[in-house]
Amino acid sequence: MIWPMRDGKTGRNKMDLKHKSYSGLLRPLARIVTLTAWVVTGVVSVGMTSDVYAQGQYYRYVNEEGVKVLGQSIPPRYVANGYEVISANGRVVQVVEPALDPELVEMQRAQAELKASYELLARRYSTVRDIEAAKQRKLIHVEASILLVEGSIEGIQAEIDDLTVRAANLERAGKVVPNNVLDTLSALNEKMTATQAIYQQRKHEKEEIVTRFTQEKQLFTQGVERFNPEAMHKLQAAEEADDSGSKADTGELEGSSVNKKNEGAQQTLSGL
């Protein structure tokens, strides 16, 4: 027979003590397993809640009759009109604004472009007369260049005509046209081609100047009307002053011409 061994100090069975120590080690392990189960259960519950929430999402929109409709989906034709996303408990979680009208978007874009163009022009010009004066300055330079090029074309053409006549006279006389004459004619023709290209370029520059300042004048006027009413009043006053001044000048010219006609008629009568 084997007697159980007892501890000398406590008098307790040593096997019981060993059993107690093992049970003390198992307790933390049991806690860890329990905590893990709680975590897993929580994750599963959150996932289930998300699925339930997704399944419980609704859309509220307005149909053709102007009636608000609530459903789990929204027909594509109503998306552009805007809608609301509603949760399962009836809370609005998102509001999608209606899409802007393409015509309105285009009007806003044109408005922004006009404002930017006007602000840029307003830095350089105070009135429409300033734009007209700038245009005239540009035209004076390009027109002077055109006159110079036209003079060069006339001079080159005169030289070509002179050499052509000389070459024709030599051929009629049965003589051979010298190579220097032919070379000169060839060089003059090349020079004429280049000069005519310059002439066309200058003419194109003149057209661009007129077009550019016409557009700037139009944009400036529209910008003043739209964004600067005070300047618009000044602009109208200046135009009215210019019109009255031009009419006065025309009246003076007409009056002077009438006086001259009357004086001429009187002289004719006195001569008779």
C-alpha cells in the first residue's frame, strides 16, 4: 500500500498541491480563450450590422409627377435630378445635389471668361477711345511698312520690265541675250517673289490688328456694361460728346460750303 505523501509544513497532500499549480496555469489560458471568443463574436456582429445597414439603405427622389419616392434603388433617369440616401432608421446620410443645366454651365463659363477678359483690358485701357487710339498707332506703323513694300515692288517690276524689253530687242535683232541679263532677270524675279510674300504678310498683320482691336473694343464694352455700371455712364457720356462734336464739325463744313456756293452764285450774277 502506498501512502500519500504529505507536506511537512502544511500537512496537505502533495498531489493536491501539484493539482492546484496546474489549475493556476490553466486559468489565464481560459481567460485568453474567452477574450478571443468575445473579439471574434464582436467582429462577426459588426459585419452582420454592416450587412444589415447596407441592405437597409434607401433612396428618396422625385419622379415625373413631382412626388417623392422612397426605394432601395433609384432609376438612372432620376439621378441627374438629385436624390437623398436614407438609412434604415430614417436618417438622411447623404444628399446628392441636382446636376447643373448644360446651358447654365455654359452661361457661367462665358460670364467668367468675359470678366477675366474685361479685367485684363481694364488694366490697359480706361475708355473705348483708348482702344481706338492704340489701334490707330498700330495701323500707322503697319501701313507705313505696306507703302514701303509697295514701293519696292514697283521698283523691282520696273527693272524686270526694262530688262525684258532689252532681252526682247536683242532676240529680235538676232543676237544672243547675255548671261548677265538672264541672271539679273532671274534674281529680280526671286526678289519679287520674296517681296510679294512680305507684302501679303503686312496685309495680314493689318487685318489682324483691325480684328484684334475690334474684339477688344467689344469685350471692353460688354465688360463695362456687365461689371462696371459707373464706367458705362461715363462711356455713354463720352460717346454722346463725340457725336455732338462730329455733328458740329459737319455743320461747319456744310455751312462753309454753302457760303462758298452763295458767293460763287453772287459773282456769277454780278458778271451777267
